[in-house]
Amino acid sequence: MLSSNYMAALTELCQEIVNCRDCELAKYRSKVVPGEGSEEADLLFIGEAPGWHEDQQGRPFVGPAGQFLEQLLASIGLRREEVYIANVIKCRPPQNRDPLPSEVEACRKWLDRQIELIHPRMIVTLGRYSLARYFPNESIGKIHGKERKSGDVIYYPMYHPAAALHQGSLRRLIEADMLRIPQVLARCEEIAEAAAGSQQLSLF
Ligand code: URA
């Protein structure tokens, strides 16, 4: 259970994000989309940038890709309120153009601070920008659904739900990758417990 100070810190951070004017995207947005979900989430999903629906509502993944993401979460028994959902870019680029490198850089600090506060056990990347952040120079076709552990966090690349929505073959891949998440988490827990057990043993 997190302390109320911790929770207040995440709420305050989202407020700071909502007030951000650190790049040109502030001129074009309707609403900032800081992210939402459980502050105690084990799982953090990181998408690319808000689209039209998200920009209107100020909430991540609320359009068709979001509905598909909710179905994928339901397939592993989770509701969106039980995970945390955020984006690399917090404001919609006009006409959904690719964000400029300077815009990605200006936004970097917000996700870094969210991760510090949520401290998820697993970070799932959805799409190009979050893939580039954690798996630079790698191709999603080769590494999707393959976990990598660094420190105490598991990084897990998946196709973007929008890409998989209307493409049968990708859809089956993203569904299968989502179904692996509970077992990846459980296995990492077993390994951590075994490691803690062996440390304890060595104490005696
Ligand atoms: N696509 C994203 O990457 N993020 C959203 O919030 C919505 C669609």
C-alpha cells in the first residue's frame, strides 16, 4: 500500500503535466493527456501520443485503439483502472503528425517522473516511440512478446493496438503477447523469491 503522500505526488505531477507549455504542441492541443490508472499498478502501458479522441477528453486510449486495449486487458482479467496507461508524448501533434525530436525530448521528463512514482514491475511498450525509448534500434517484428529485465523492472515490447486492430495476423500476435504477461510476471516473482531465499540461507 502506498502512502497518501505518494499518491498526492502523482496527482500533483499530473497537474504539472496539464499546465506544461514546454513545447509548441501546447499551442495546438485541446487537452493535455497526462495518463491515468492505479498509482499502485504493477503494469505500466506506454503508448505513443494522444489522438483526436484523447485530445478531446484528456484521457489516454479512449478511441478505437483504447477499446481494443481494454479487450486485451480483459483477456488477462484486468480492467484499465488496475494498470497505469500513459504516453511518451502528452499532447496531440496537429493532424496526428509525428512529434519532432525536440518535442519528444521536452516531454521525456514527465514519463520519467511518472515511472519513478508508480514504480511498476513491468513496462509494456506500445508502438514506435516507447519501443525506441527502451529498445533503441530494435525492430518490433523481431522482439515483440520477449521480455527483458533491467534492475527490478521487466520491459515488454508489444505491437501498438491501433496497428493490430484491423490486421488479422498482427491481431493474433498482440493477443498472444498479452496472454503471456501474467506468466512473465509470475516467473519473475519466483526468480526474485528464490534469490531472496538463497540470500537468507547464506545468512545462517
Ligand atoms: N494511441 C496512443 O498511442 N495513445 C493514445 O492515448 C491513443 C492512441
